[in-house]
Amino acid sequence: MKDIESLILSWKQEPGSTYNTWFHWEERLKNFRSIRSGLLKIIDEIESDKFGRAYRDSSLETVLHSITEQKQIFKGADHAFIWKPKLRIPDIYEDRENQIAFGRFLHSCFECCKHEKDLENHVLELSEKKIKGLGPALMNLLYFLHPTIVLPSNTAILKGYNLIFNTNIKLGSWNDYLTMRMNTQKFNEKNSKHFSNDLGAIAGFLFDMGKASATKENVITESEIKHSPTKKKVQADDLDHTNVQGFLRDIGLALGHKVWIASNDRNRPFNGGRLYEGCLEKLPDKLKINKHIDAISLIDVLWLEEDKIVAAFEVEHSTSIYSGLLRMLDLANSEIDDNLKGIFLVAPDKRELEVQAQMSRPSFQMIKNLHVRYLRYNALSSHKDSIIQFGESLKALEKISVLL
């Protein structure tokens, strides 16, 4: 194998590597909070014995859907949790004691898992329960709680680890996972200038090495992580996402509103300039005292009147609808919800069935009373110019959207 530092550098420079398509993907950070909130819901349902006896339509399925949409590295992360009735695995649906142990493990990792030793103690305590079918794939959930001490786990990451470290550990063993996590942590520290405190970076490296080794065992070259369509797809997704934000910006300004662009999207290029041009540089001070302000500032587009938010728009081109709805829920549950006149989920026409399916989930029933409206891309694109020229109020968008 070539020099490891050269390998890392060539990997980071590849447009199609997970380092560029996922780790530095702005939407990745948006998912952290929504997944954490979903895990809290799972814990609460288990404690109150409302978790259910199946995976389908459960709160766990909802959270895993948000994770698996990050296909660059988490595709298939839900397989370990899908109920397999013939095998009775994973045994957290029909066995109440195992379910409680699963919930307490999640709760412990939420409340008192601040260091590597805490994590190891909780893992060892859970492994002693010998819950059939519940293994290190669980770390794909916990990564979103503690990204600096939890290493995601899947087949490709394991293959990459075995290749880099010249070992042969197996998938599914808690002890092997802890060994892999410890050695990867040391490797990460040794090469800290190339990676990050967030173990997602080193996990992405191992993932790409593992995928490459699946086709050419023990030989890794730069070309083996080239030509991935993922980067092109992400760029296209971001372009469409940005265009829609730009449409909403221009309509809002034309209707006389102040406009806020999500804090992590402000500098995106749009129409020869930047997306934030003509928009608020910062949210009004009156809003900053709100406990939900961090989540609210990430909503894709906000329209304001006299320092009050009157309309909110989440653009979900290809990312998790769950994350966007949760940010809307934060807005509606804040002290400023009395001023809201419109909450819109803006998505491609082809996602309509998916939007309807998500809204029908039991986990999302609490959102229905927010009167969220679905605004299709084509409707927005077709009518934006006439709304800018002749529109007088938010009612113009209500006419081209549907109530969910």
C-alpha cells in the first residue's frame, strides 16, 4: 500500500470522496439536532411502554430514515433494526426487558456519556444482556449524540479498518467494535492535521477504503475513489435547493417583507451574486432570546414584518423531510408562533407521495395542527414572476400550495 499520508491527502482531494460529499456537506449538520430529538422520543416511548411491537411506523424507523437518507455513508444503516419475525431479531420489539435495556442504554448515553470510558462502560453493560440481533450498528444512532467519541459502524468501514490496520475483525462483535474504535481514535489523533475531532471524517476515510477494497483487494489507488456520481448529484441538489431559496427570497422582498436566509446557506452563489444579498444580516434582537433560535436560524427562508416572523419555508430537495418538519415545529412551539401566517414545505413534485407518507406517520401527528402547506417546485417556478409582479400578500402562495 502507498504511504498512508499520501493516501489520506489524495482521498481528501477527490471530489467524490465522503470527505467532500458528506463530511463537508452542510445538510449533514442540520440532521444532528433532528436525530437527537428523535432519539429522545424513542426513549420516552420505551419508558412509557408506547414503543410498540414492530419496526414499521415506529419512532425508531423515523429516526433511521433521517440517517439513511445520508446515503454517502449511511445507506442501509436501517437493515440491522428492521424486524425479522422468523429470526426474532433484533429482539427489542417483542421482549419488553430487552426493550427497556435498549431504552436505558440510549438514555445513559444521552445523560452521562461524556468520555470514552463512559461509552465503553455503557456498551459493556448492554452487551452483557446478549440481546439477539442488537450489535454495533447501534453506533450509527449514537454517532449523532457524541460525534467526537462514537465511530459509525458498517461493513465498508470495517473492511477499510481491516485494510488499513492489517487485521481481520468481524462485524457484529461489541468487543471488536471497541477495539476498532480505540485504534481508530489513536490513528485519528496521530493524523489529526488531516482529519477532525468529529470521527465522521475518519469514518468516511475507512468507508471509502473499504468500498474500494471490495473490488480490488489490498490495493488502493486514487482512481478507485474517482468517478463517483455522488459529488455531481450533491452539487445538482444544492443548485436546485439554492435556486428555490432564491425564488422565495425574491418573492418575499417583492411583497415587502424582510427576508432571512438560513445561516449556513447565506454565502451560496445565486444569479451572479450571493444568496443573502438584500436580506437581513442578522435576526432581530427580540428573536435571539428565544430558546429555539439556533434551530430557527437554520430554517431555509423566513419572511418577517416589523421584526416578527410571518412565514417560514423549508426546502427539501433530497434531504430528510423529518429534519425540516422538526425545525418548523420548533418555530411553532416558540413564543413567536402567534405571528405566523404560513408554514411551507417546498419540495419537488416527485416527492409528493413521500411527503404525504411522512405526514401520515404516527410520529408526525403532532405536526398536523400547524397547518403546514406543501408547495411544489413546478408551481413555484411557474408562478414566481407573476407573484413578484402582481402579488400583494402571502395568499398568492397559499393559492398554489396544498394543505397537508
